[in-house]
Amino acid sequence: MEEFRTHIFEKSKAKSFKRLLYNIGMFGAIIGIWILFFIGFVVGLTMAVGFTIITISIKLYEDRYMGISAYGDRKEDLLITEEYLEIAGEKIPYAEMKNFVVYIEEYLGMPKDVIGIHHGGNNLIEYEYQGKKMSFNYIIKSRHDYHRLSVLVDGIEKNPKFKSNLRSL
């Protein structure tokens, strides 16, 4: 039986705010050095270009090194199989869920449109179980896991036993 093991991800507002300030500071420093160059201080083009390259390199390294922990915390273990979800040791069969949907959005290291990489925690699972609506993010660590999970979720969506339990998008 195919399965995918990962963690539930809980975003932290404090960590996200700290990361936002860090990013603003990094790009503010780049803009500041270029403003000094263009106003006429003897900073020199090589220093401005060199500082820009070093700052962007540090930013990209920090994104990869810090990864998901810069934005929030790993919580319970999550296991996605062909027949059920297992959250912190509790198995929940898809047949007992309603409006079940799995969003596969990003993986750690996936390039962003402008600059930087994704942290891999903006993937979402939503469902109703025993009258309660559940929604949580989970982590995908690599491109290989991203494709593996895509195949697994396609199999779940095509399974005729679960058609009535899935949310139509």
C-alpha cells in the first residue's frame, strides 16, 4: 500500500513577522547601498554590486537553511495512505469523511516567482469528520515527495469508493 509520511505544520505569526522584518532589512540594506552610490558617496560600483550579491546570497542560503522552522513549527505526525489518514496515531478512513480535499501547492526548495524558495508548508488538507470541520497545513520536503504525493492523491480521487466523500473543485 502506497503511503506518504510527513508532519502537520502550524504557522507562527511571531516567526512570520520576524522573517518579514528580516527580509525587509536585507532588501533595505541593498537599496540603501545603491542610494548612497547614486547620491555621490565614494562607495564605488564594485562595492555596491558586491554587497548586493553577498546580501542576496545570504538571503537564499538562510531560506534553504532555516526552511520551515523560520515560519512555524512541526506538530503531529501525518500519514496519508490509499485508504485513510493517520494523524498522531489516529486512523481516519476516507469513507467516514465528507468534503475531503488535499491541496498540493509547494515543496521545500521550490523556486518562487520573484526571488527565494518556498518552505514547503503551504499544503492543505480539509475535511469533515463526525460533524467537525478540520483544516490543517502539512509539509512536503522535496520535489520527489511532491510528485509521489500527487500520484497518491490522484489514486484516492479516482477511487470509486470515495467519490461521494470528496469535495468537487
